[in-house]
Amino acid sequence: MTNMEGQSVSELPLADGSALNASDIAAYLDDCIGNSGYALASDFRNLWPYSYVNESAGETVLAWAEAEGLAWVGQDGHSPTFGTGNYETMFVQRYSFGDWGWSNGNIYTNRLALFTGIRDNSMVPFGQGWGWCTVNPNLWNSWNSEDLRKQGSIIELGNADQGTGSHEADKGDHETGFFNKKYTSIQHADPEGSVKGMFVQLYDWSNADMQLMHAQDFIFMRFADVLLMHSEITETATGMNVVRARASLPAIGYSLEALKKERLHEFAFEGLRWFDIVRWGDVESAFNGTINVRNSGIDATYSANYRTETKGLVTLPESEIRLSNGVYEQNPGW
């Protein structure tokens, strides 16, 4: 086990003075795997709204999704309302929807899908966004194309098969040609031919404002995480290979490096990567080098700028350190 400073520890202390060891945690995970009722979706790509086919309108949202036989499992856990039922998502942030104005509606919609959507491009099936958080091309280039999660996680701009053949470049900054596919604006034409957001149509919502039309869940934890936690804490490949099999990949032996790569590919853009590299102590090595980008049509380079001496940890309040009488120690670099 590692603590949040990336140090190997045999036990994690609890507030009541007891502690958890690796065997304790593995037992809890075994119980969850065997008795919780959660399970992996049959296809990783069915977890994400782009796999939805609007049967009521008689129109395919994304030809690639139809060709791959995808069917969105929906947002409600254990509910077959859309697709085959979602047994994988365990903890989510739900978002509301309705006919409201900017002063109220922006509080209740999934802003991540707006922020990371493709900037100033309105293409069916992908709608407009602010163009933030473009994808590092090194991730795309290093990712095995046999892994179905690659195209299932990343939008490749300019690819007609992926629905982005009509993309207009140089609309924003840090453009790399790749965007987050899991959390992005999804849209299609309604029966009258007007382009509306997917969730606008799903929930019969009249407001089609591109700023306010995102009601997809944000997933904090899904069952794949439990399986990969189990492999990491037991140093066995069983859970990891179940996740790999779902991605049509062969079984491999366990190693920490293999586990790290698996978590990178399984949870890309889901908000877990930073916390993984902090607890592994990998902050210093994770952001080396620069990448080529386009800033509003101008060639440029980008490099991440982190205080690596802090190992990604924030400072502890000095008042808390004093109150602890020396039990707490300041995090490194502060």
C-alpha cells in the first residue's frame, strides 16, 4: 500500500486508533465483488452517451456507434430504461434539467461536458463547448489501437468515421486534434430537423441552449475501479485481466507498471489520474517534455508546470501542525 506521499506502508491508521492492512482491504473488495450486485457493462463504450441511438426519432446519433453495435446502458444504475441497464456505475453526481434561464440553469447542468466540448463547432453528433482540456497526443500515439477504449475515450478530429469530418480547426487554444469523448456535448437532429442536445430530447426539455443542455451523470466510481483496486492491493492479475478482457485485450501477468497503464487507459478523463500519480509518487516523472499545439491558429508548444518538489500535495495549515503537538508533519516542498 502507499500513502498520499507515495510512501510504501503496511497499514493505514484509522481515527479510532485501529488500522487497516492489505488483507483487510482485500476482504472488503472481495465482498463487494462477490455480493454487491455490481458488474461490468458488456462493452466499455456503452457507458458513455455517444453510444446512444435515438430510436424514437429514427436517427442514428453516431454511425460508428451503430456499426460497432453499441447501445448506451443509461444513467440509472440497475435500470434498463435505456439500453441494457447500467450495473457498473456505483457513485455518481446527478444533474438536473428543465426550461430555465442562464442565471439558474448553469448551476444544475454538467459543466464539465460544456467546458471540454469542441470549441465553436456544431457537428452531429458532437455539439459545441468551450474547448478546454484538449487531449495530449502522446496518449493517443502510445495507446494500442487494438484497445477499444482508445477510440471509446478520445475524439479524433477530422475523422469522418468518427463524426468529425466537418470539424473546423483553429477555433481555440491548446488545440491538439483530440478531445475528451466521455464527457462532451452530444447532439442530433429532432424529428423536425432542428439540432438539439441529446439530453434535451431524452427528457423532453424545450431549452436547447448549448450552454445549458448537459445532463449526463459525472461518474465518481464504477465497478472497474473495484476490480483494479483488488489487483493492486493483492498484487494479482485477476481483476485487471477481467477489465482487459472487456476491452478485448489478452490476459497478462501482474506488475505495478501494468496496473498503472491499465488505470490510465480505463479511467482517462474521469478525474482519477492526478490522485493516482500523487499516491504512486509519480508527479515528477508524469509531465516531462512539451507538446505541439495550436493557439487560435498559431503554432505553439505547451508544457505542464507543476511544483514537483511538493509531490502534488497541498500545504497543511500551520495551525493544525501546532495543535497536533508534532504528530503532523508538513508536506514536502512547503
